[in-house]
Amino acid sequence: MRVSLFITCLADQLYPEVGESVVRMLTRYGCEVDFPEQQTCCGQPAFNSGYQDEAREVARGLIRAFEHSDYVVSPSGSCTGMVHHYYPQLFANEPEWLLKAEQLVEKTYEFSQFLVRVLGVTDVGAIFDKKVTYHPSCHAMRLLGVKEEPGALLSKVQGLELIELPKKEDCCGFGGTFAVKMADMSEAMVCEKAGNVCSTGAEVLVGTDMGCLMNIGGALNKDNKPIRVMHLAQLLEEGVKRNESGRN
């Protein structure tokens, strides 16, 4: 199975190790992973700021980058959601590009979504003896319908105690440009989210979007809370390595 990695801006620039974990996990299941170097931003920041013409041009570049890919997998529900939900809207009046956008939508998946729905994998053979709480990102849930997949993967990790996050469906306050334009409101939201994370007694916070994790992790670090923040792909890969090396 040929898979192209859609890395996203945040992972590419700030968290490349997340992309590496995604690639290594996919490779374990026989996927041949490539990285189209012409890929750029999905256009979400421009789109959310009201610059639809500019977002449309950026979207054309992403469509071209993955035009010949069989599958496209991303470590971000937010950017995948942008492709799925808004690309058809952006090209509604351009039939040729609308077709190309719809073709990209059909083959583009968020990481956990691809593992569970396409590869049929829930148990990766991981051991992770920690108390963990999971933050579901707004876009993964609401734009992609990714609700059960991360939990299905985490529930099969040996030794992992998954603790329900209070008010888990509440936004963390990041929202990309929202955090800049509405800084005070964003700060109040992330402080509440960080407080809920701490209330669980979890040692690890896991999620599927580095935007959310960066925001919540920043709030936790600011208050000197010793809670490790990990992308789901990182946790699964580390758990597999622990199993293979015989460590808990």
C-alpha cells in the first residue's frame, strides 16, 4: 500500500518527530511511505482569516502535490478536516478543480482514522504503563467524525490506564488564528482545559493534533505541571518499542 505523508506546517516546523513516528508506524504494517516535497500549507490560516482567494491558491498547490498519491495520511485532524470539509466549498464554482479536490478528499485520512478504518488495526502490540488522558480535537471530531478511533487504539495498549478527561469535547482555545485574535478568551479556555487535565491525575496527555497539544502543553509548562504531552503516534510507537525491548 502506497501512502504519502501530509506533514502539516506545525509538525514540519516544530514537531518533526511526530511525522517520523507516523511513518514508522505505517511502515510496520507494510505501507510504502513517500513524502511529496512540493507540499505546503493546506490554506487553513488564510481561509479562517477570510482570505478565500489566497486559500484557494494554496489549496491548488496541495492538490497538485498529492495528485498521484494512492493514500494521503496526516498527523492532524485539523488540516485533514480542512481538506475534507472546505476544499469542495473553495472550488464549488470551478468544476475541474472541484473534481480534483474531491479526489483528494476521498484518499486523505487522519492517522488514527487510517489505522483503524483502512488498515483495520487497533492493537499495535504496545506496552505503556502510565495513566493517560485523551484530548479530542474539535476538527477531528466535528469535521472528520473521528471519535472512536483514538480510544480504540489506546484501549489495546497493555498497562495503559485511560482516564476520562472532564469536559473533553470543549475546545482548548487554540483555533489557529483565534488564539492570536482573541488572546484573552483563548487563554481562559486553555487554562480551563489544563485544569481539567490536571484533575485527572494523568501522567500523560495524548491527542491527535499538535496545535491543541502545543497550546495545552504550554499552559501546563507555564504552571510547572509535570504532565508529558504526546501525539498518539508517538505514544503508540514508544509503546511498541517498550514491548519489543521487554521494558514497561
